Amino acid sequence: MEQVGNFYFVKGNRHYYDAAHAPTQPGVPRFVPAPNGGDGPVAPNGKGAHSILPQPYFFSLQFKPVAQGGKFLADHGVYFNGWNISQLNANVGGGYKNGSAYTNWALLGLNLDMQRIAGISGGQMHFIIDDVAGQGRSWEYNASDWSWINTWGNHDGLQVREFTWDQELFNKHLFILAGRSNPKGGEFEGSELYCQFATFLCSSPTTFTIDGSSPSFTVSSWSARVLIKPTASTYIKGGIWEVEPWVRAKNHNGWPGPDWGFDKAEGEFIPVEAGYHTDFTTDKYPRAYSLGFTYDTSIYSDPLYNTEHQVYALAGGKAQPRRGRTTVYAQAQQMIWKPDPNDTRGLIVFGSANFLTSGDGTVRNGFVAGLFDWGPFRSRPRDYVGLVFQSYLWNRKVVHSMNASLQAEGYRNQWNSSETMMELNYGLNVAPGVMATPYFEYIWNPDQLASSRVLPNVKYAAQVGLMVNFEINPGLNLPELHRYRK
């Protein structure tokens, strides 16, 4: 494999090189009750809203002996968590050609309450492994590198997703997380709503992933994060993550392998965020707002020029090395309408905006806007309907490079300077812990960034698919260890 700029070549075929995608734990643990029952119905309270009607299920996998075993372990400070997501995605129109891709993502975690185990007040340990298998990328059909099945990682295989110590101090006002983790696992610019969508969003806006070198969502690197909570609804947090290309190799190049040393680091990814959020225990109409900043110190390839300051799409050669990128972002979500002010059912509006402020990322500006209807039918209060749009305005250097690629192929067409994707889905909560989500996706101006040959007049792609999500805690009625992220 040879990398040239933002592309790598395998057996002569060009593929776009990205810093990895960003899914995280599915579920909506705070802003709305988890669709698959992860945190159960919201109990009645005097300040906020609460769940009124039960969800009718088609079946249940909960058995009393399993639940009793989980409670016994929890009483001794041991908690398990995990899930399995299977997803089938089919391109049915536009793009390069019709076809389908399948992927499966399985995760198993062990969480330890160190206060119960060893008497260490406020201490927790988290150990998570995951495995991704299948053809999660569908660009060879839809022509879009950044429309992807949300369970896809940079590689298949068994990985360590987290190995951390989580310490609470000063009566839940300070939390320190240290070890191997991932900034995109719900830590920064994350929303509890995003992973309810099957494509291109979970768990952060894709621009957060594209314009940085943080590790792939399936893996982890050495890190430290500090979370300060002045009040229960406000927070300030910041962290530093090792940028280490070795973690993109299958199975970390061995488990734990040489990548667990510090000698492979090529820089640091440093995010900072401040925000305000409420939930149904304190607010009848929950809301969340945040502002953030990222600084990436690692070396990356110029999207346009080689070391001789020539356009490498035409002249070839080695890409010009660059160092340092910064971005800022803003995020908001708000429940705006409810059929019953005291119930949790209602309509949520959400959005985000990401801006590249220095350096050369692939995306100049990225935007997300959507609607999420929690409990659209009174008879099925834990189903949902989701609609989301995401747009990228590409860096002018990327536009210039792609136009040069078209020119090299003998075309006079111009590559489009933006790409927009839309997903519409329905989440059907068929059993405790089991959610089936059929969806439709439409893409305007597929980017072709992963293609070995850029073609003119690829203007749209249409996809349909089905995501089936099983979470073991609500599915088997196992207790979970609560952890703070915001």
C-alpha cells in the first residue's frame, strides 16, 4: 500500500484515505428514554416529564435466572454491557451501480465499580472490545466515500475499544478519565440522537471525523480527559488523544501489540467543549447546547500539492506534508412539541455546524439539521421517526484536486463543491433491547473521493436498508453502571 496525499493505492487502485468514522454506543440514555429500553421508562417526578404508556412488544428475551445473575454480579461491583448491530444497505438508483453491502458490529464491555470491589470511592474501570466484519463501505455502489453504514470501521477484526480508569472527585463535580479511549465514543460533539440513524452520522457529525486524525471508532489510543461539572446541567471538558496510525491496522498489529507503546505517536488530537443539557428528570422539554474547539498537531498530507508545489493529481510525486489543523463547532437540540406536556413523547429539532479555522481539512464547513419524533403513535410510545440532512462544503484545494483528476481523465466537467445526504427512518422497538430500523437515504452530488477513477455526471444516489440492533442490558434485563460524559 502506498499513500499519496489523501489517497492510497492498492494494486494500482486509488482509494481515499480518511481518519476513520465515528460510531459509538447506540441508545439515547439521557435526552429521551433509550428506544430499546436501555434506561427504562422515566419514573414519575415533580420537575420533569415521565413515561406514561408501556410499549407493546412482540417477544422478550428476558429470563429471570439471567437477570438474577446480573444483579448478583452488580452487587459485587461487576457489570457487563454490549450489543450487536447487523445492517444491510442497498444502492437502488444512481451512483455507480446497484448493489448491496452487509456489515456486523459486535461489542462486549466489562465495567467495574471499584468502590464496591476495593473501597476506592468514585473509581470505575472500563474495558471494551469490539469486532467489525463485513462490507461496511458502499462507495463502490453509491459513489460517496462519506455515506457509510454507521457500524463500519477502518478495518475488520477484534479491537480494544476502551481500557480506562474513570475517577469521580469533589461530589460529582470533577471526573478524570485516563487510559486508552476514543474521543468520538460520545465524548465530544456527540448527541444521544445521532446513533438512531443508520447512515453517515453516528455518533458525531461526520465533519468532526473528516477534519481530524483522532483514532478509528473501533479502536483506542492513549488519552486523558477532564470533565468539570459546575452544576448538574452544565459542563466543561477537554482532553488529549495520541494520534497513532498503527491503530488503524487490523487487530492493532497484535493485541495489545507494539501500538501500546508511545513511540508510534505522530501528534495529538486535543478537543475542548462546554455545554448545557437537561433531561426528563428536570425538564418537561429537554434541551442541549454545546460549543467546541479542536486542535490537531499531527502531520497530514496537503490535499492538492506535492513537495514541488505541483498539483499531484496531474504531476504525481509525494504529497506536501502539513502540520496543524483547528476547527470550531456548535451544536443544539431541543424538544419543541408534545401531545401531552407530562409525557416523554414529542418532537425534537437538532443541528450542528463545523468550521475549519486553520490548516487544510477535507471539509471547509459541515452542517447537520434534523427532526426526531419520539413516540409518534400513542399505541407505540418507544418507537421513533427520524429525518436528518448533512451537508459538506469541500475545501477549495480538494475541489481543485478533483477537477484536476477529471481533467487527467479527459473530461471538462467540474466536480461539485458540496455534497448533501438525507436519511428518513422508522425505529420499531420489537422487544426489550431489540430495535429494527428500516431507512431510506438520498445523496446529492456523491463525492467519488474513494474511487480509483472520477466520472462525470454522477449526480445522485438512492439507498434503502435495514438495521437491527440488540443491546444485551435491556434485552436480558441486566443492570448497567452509570458513567458521566457530560
